[in-house]
Amino acid sequence: MDTVTLDMVRAAKERLNGVAQHTAIMQSTAVSTCSHCNVFLKMENLQRTGSFKLRGAYNKVASLSEAEKVRGIVASSAGNHAQGVALAASEYGVKATICMPSNAPLSKIDATRSYGADVVLAGDFYSDAYDKACELEKEKGLTFCHPFNDPLVIAGQGTIALEILEDVPETDVIVVPIGGGGLISGIAVAAKALKPSIRIVGVQTAGMPSMKVSVEGDKLTTVPSHKSLADGITVSTPGDVTFELVKKYVDDIVTVDESEIAGAILFLLERVKTAAEGAGACPVAALMNHKITGIEGKNVVALVSGGNIDVNIIDRIINNGLVQSWRRAYFDVVVEDRPYVLASLTKLVSDSNANILSIFHDRSQRDIEVGYVHVALELETMNEEHVQGLLKTLRANGFPAVLR
């Protein structure tokens, strides 16, 4: 018998009325075009606390006994579950202690504290935070709110499937990120109960495909910890509850690498005008890079599971993406150290319709001869043809520029 049922998901929906938002589903022409299917985005990045995690966390806390609430609760999280638990605890007047990796995004740490929870930073990975939470559970007699391996949490996440099939009943495929498996388990249980023909596809990072490896080997398997842009799904070992549900209800699991995740984050920012964290961008990354077969012309819902991404990471992703797409270029050139030379160089750049974002010249480098200067240019460009054409023009005019 399943540990999670459609009736449990429906009960969770009742508890979440007035708490969790029924988030929008928007059809994305941009993602559809590059994926060759009809893509709808389920915008859980616009949920309260910026993530779907509120659903499961609130359902768990709301179901605690009065004695458990008095003792207090403890949770481990890379950030999103932390905020959901902290918000739910604050509404019920329950003292919450949240263990998080020390390198969790500052935005997630600060947000968790803003809801009144005590934050304990432990180690570099989710597994370290989990171990610390288990230690505090035993030491202080706290109730542990597991981020994924708990039927009440799973049922709360499953409420997303009810909304998807209410809003887009013609859905053929739902694509969901997988960490420990709580989200996809809840969605799969509810969606398959309501529409048995629906296909559920999970997406993991190539660096930590713990659920994929476990399912393929038919046993719970731990994979080495690995840093990822998708910090919310970097789970070394799936839960035993979620493992059994995924084996039964999930049709396929694919992986995406770090460059594909970064590309999807940038694509969603620029083309869809929405901010997604790494985990939330994984389903779109899988679609854009054609990791899922048999979906041509199908109605596909991709879950944008969260939007709690640090602005510093966004800045790095944007800069890297602009370089990869040849819309930003870095040139190095050694020129004669005379007054008119720099003006001549910048005029050639200007005439090519490239925009100078920054320029730096240095006479003190060890390999620069006396009478010469190294000039570094950061340029806003249009495409690879534009960059290569400018390089050719500079070299033809006596400026031996190279791409950095």
C-alpha cells in the first residue's frame, strides 16, 4: 500500500487554502520553439517564500500534535525547505531550528532568519546539515521535519499536480526536478491517480544523480557530494519512502550538466522574464537540450520549482552567458605607448559598432617592452561574426589583438 494517496494530497490542499498560492501556469512560446513541444511553465518560483517547499513544510507543521509543537522542531535544508518550515513555525508559534550548509545562498539564510527561525550552519553540503539536524533532534528532543522523506511533506508537494490538471487538463507530460524525491513523488502520485496516461519525467544534475542511479540499480544508492548551481537538489541519498514512490510512478529520469542549467537560467531571465534558481531551471534545461524523448507536439508542463537565486550568482551566469553567446568579448593587445595610438584603437572599435564597457592599460607587465603598453578591452558585441570581424580589422590596422 502506498505511503501517500490522492486523499492525503487533497487533505493537504485543504490545509493550504489561504496559505499557499495557486500559482500561475503560463504557456511559453520561447521554450516551446526550441523544445519542439507545447511547453507550459508552472511558476512555483512565484510562490510564497519563493519555492514550492512551503506546501510540504506547512502541511507537516500543521499536522503536528500539540506536544510536538511545544517541544519545537528541527529541519535540514539547502534553503527552500528552511523557509517553508520557518514560515509555518512562525504562524503556529513553534520554535524552529534550521540546519543549513555553510555555503547556502545568503539570500536563503537571511530569509529563513527573517521568519524567526534559528539557523545553524553545518558543513558544505546538504548531507552535513542533515547530520547536524539529526544530532539536535536527539540532543534536544525536537521533532524532525524531513525535507522530502515524509508522507505529509510529499502530500503537500502533490497539491501542485491538482493545480496543473485543473488549469491544463490536456497535459501529457510533467517535468519535475529531483533532489531527494519528495516533490516528484507527490506530483506523480496525484497526477497518475487523476490521469493514469500522464507521463512524469524527473530531472537531476549530472554531478549528483542519486535517484537515477538508485532506480536503475533497484536499490538506494549514495553518490558523492558535488557542488552545483542547482543547490536545492544536491542530495546524495534519496529517501526510502520517495524511492519506492518514484520507482512505481515516475516514467523516466534524465540529467543536465552545469552549463545547461546556467543556460536555462539565463534563457528564463531574458526570454521568459522570470528568475529561476538552478533547481527550478533544470526542467527547462532538459527540454531545451532535448534530453526527453517522445514529447514532440505534446503538451508539457515544466515545473519552475523555485526562484531563490543569489544575485551574485545571477551576475556570474549573465556574464558567462554573454561571453558564450559572443555578446561580450575580452580583447588583449600590446600597442606603442604614444598619445594617438589609444585613440586610433578605440576609433576602430567604435566604427565596428562594438561598445566599450571597460578599458585598462598597463605598462608594468614583465613581458612588456619599454615604449609599449598592454591594453585590455571589455566589449559589448553582437555575435561571433561581429567579434571575429573586429579582430580581423584590428590586426589589419597594426593592432595584434587576441581574445582572452
